[in-house]
Amino acid sequence: MADQVTLLDFWPSMFGMRCRVALAEKGVEYEYKDEDLWNKSELLLRMNPVHKKIPILVHNGKPVCESLVIVEYIDETWSHKAPLLPSDPYGRARARFWADFIDKKFYNLGQKVAMTKGEEQEAAKKEFIQSLKLLESELGDEPFFGGKKFGFLDISFIGFYCRFYTYEMCGNFSIEAVCPKLVAWGKRCMEKESVSKSLPDPQKLYGFVLEVKKAMGIE
Amino acid sequence: MGEELKLLGVWGSSFSWRVEIALKLKGVEYEYSEEDIFHNKGASLLKYNPVHKKVPVLVHNGKPIAESQVILEYIDETWKDNPILPRDPYERAMARFWAKFFDEKCMSTLWKSCMRSGPEREKAYEEACDLLSTLEGELKGKKFFGGDTVGFVDIVASFVGHWVGTIQEAVGDNVLNKDKFPVLCKWAEEFRNCPIIKESLPPRDMIVAFFKAQREMITAFYKNKA
């Protein structure tokens, strides 16, 4: 019986990107549905009644929500190829810990860097850079967060790498200047087809954010 | 084999307790270290959790693991008896989803509903009722979130299972009540009466003391900010 896999997503979402990359890594064929978040579909609301958010993976009619939960589900369901989490429990715990750190810090700080001005923006930039440096130290001298191989933690952060251009333009700073290893990591990830085919162009993303700011009356 | 297992925790903290009960349910022996998180964080805590400087931290053969849900998964993967998470990938995804929902939504709202006052508290109370209603919906027909036995979500939701009842008595709150949430209250009672869990739950006065210390710390924090 053929698997039916659908991803309800929104092209600029860094959380949606995680799922796209994970599915691509596993070579899973799926239907991609781009949602209008200002006019949510009946399908979205039915598949995620608790949060009413994307991404949602629908596998043979059953929904899985929350991007990191989806990535682990993908890893466990299509386990024959490209393992995303390491096999040892300690390695898995480290990956989950840092993925949780990414979720706790980068979305909100990134929003503030992109959407605010003045003192609020400066404070957010400072903490954003501190958090980036902490994450960069976890990378060490390895090519990927997973070590020699691309994996769960790389997937968890790659969507934010796609936003670096937006953060730099809005915040008027250079991420490469403060975290060169992290930027090199991002470029390395982009060389993988599973990543480059799943992520939007960073400039297009920046354009989108500018439109949102304009619509919200933010300069 | 010489395994070294140490838990850095705080008696009265529900996050800390999650890890303890998981180890106890699996029959795993460990050394417990009570940490001072309110006044003077110890060198061990700062060394083993430099990122967040919080408990609980599990140190296994010198390697630290932090964040209670991450620790629970580590425990489940390392000691395979009496599994906490289901085997089936879809069921595991559901368990992780609800555990996340609980920590990201329920915990903070429930605290606010007990800690704050005035309109902020009223708003938190309303939100808490909505969230508890959603949580209760997930339980219908099952004895525990994990099915017939206590599982990942039950352990994570222990704050509602035991802590909320005690704290709301202490502050004169009534967010978790039998009339509004009969199914959830029944679950809480079953949870508290489980063997091993029953003997291990912290007593009422310890929880109240912890809660008061948390509240003082938060009040002082906001005072210093103003």
C-alpha cells in the first residue's frame, strides 16, 4: 500500500523547512500544501485543532504536529535510510537539548531583531549574538552538528540560517563577523540537495519580511 | 560495571520529580544531590548545566543531561525495562506533542494563575481553564495518558496530578476542580495512588515551601526590574 504523505506548510516558515529537509533526506515523496496563514484552510484547522499552526505532517490521514516532533516521527518511520538522530542515547540527548535551546531562543529573539528598533532591537541583537556564539561552540570544529554527518540538530537550525540575511539587513550587523564557523556550516549545508531544494532564497525571504513589516506599519 | 548516576534536583520541584519517578519506575539506583537554586547555585550545577543553570540535571558516568523531557527520553533509551514512551512511532509522536503542549502552554499559565493577582491572574485563570479542558479531552476513555499504565505524558503532567491541588489550596485558588474537570481530577487521583508514585510524591508542606520560595524570587526579580 502506497504511503500518502502531505505537508501543510508556509514557505517562509523555518519550522516548515525542518520537515521539508527531513523528508528530502529520507527520499520520501509527499504532497506540499502551502497555507495562507491569514485565511487558514479547513484542513489545517481539522488537523491541528489545538494550535491551528503549520507545519503539519499528514501520514495516511493521521496528523503529526510540532516541527521537532514531526522530524523525530519522520526519522522513526522511515528508519531504513539516512538516520537523523545518532544511535547512542547520549548523542541523542545532546541533539534534543540543543534543538530545545534553538526553539527557546532564536524565534523570539530573531523576531525582535527583525521587527523592532532602537533599544529593544539592540538588546535583542545582543542576546541573539550571545546565543549564536553558544550554539557555535557546540559545533566545535566538526563539519556538522551531528559530527561528520548532517543530522537532527543541523535540520533544527538550518531554517534560521536561511533567515540570517533578513536579520543582518534589519539589524544592521554581520553574523559572519561574529560567528564565522556557523556561517561556514550554513554554506556547507546548502551544498546538500536536500537542503538547497527545501529552502527559499534568502533574499526572497527578506522581501517577504519587509512586506509583512509594511503591512503591520513597522518601518 | 561501576555505573555512576547522579541527579541534581530540588525537593518540591515538579521538573526534578519527573526524573526521580522515571528512575524509580525503572528500578534504577541513583545518588541524589539537593541543590540550592534560590540563593547560591553550586559549582556542580554550574559545571553540568552552564547553559541554563537549572535543575534537574542527570549525570551519567560523568556526562550531564539537562532539560527534564530530554532526560526522560534518555532514561527510557538507556534502561529499557518498564518503558515510558510507546513503541509505535505515531503514538510516540502523540506523546511528545502532548508533553510539549503541557510544558509550553499549561505550566506557565497554571503558575501565573496561582502566582499573580488582579486582572493578570483572572486572565491566566481563564486561559488555564481552556488548557485544562483541552488536556482533559485527550484523556477521555483512558485511565492514564499513557493508556493502562503511567507513561511520558502522565509523568510530565504530574504538576497537575499533584502540585496544582496543593498550591491552589495554599493560595485559595480553584482552577482544578471536580465540577469543571471530573475526568482530569479522576486521573490525578489514580496517578497519585499508583504504587511507587504514591511513596515518592513530595509532601504538601514541601511543595508549599518550594512554591513560596519561587514566588518570593519572582517578586524580587520584578521589583529589581522596576
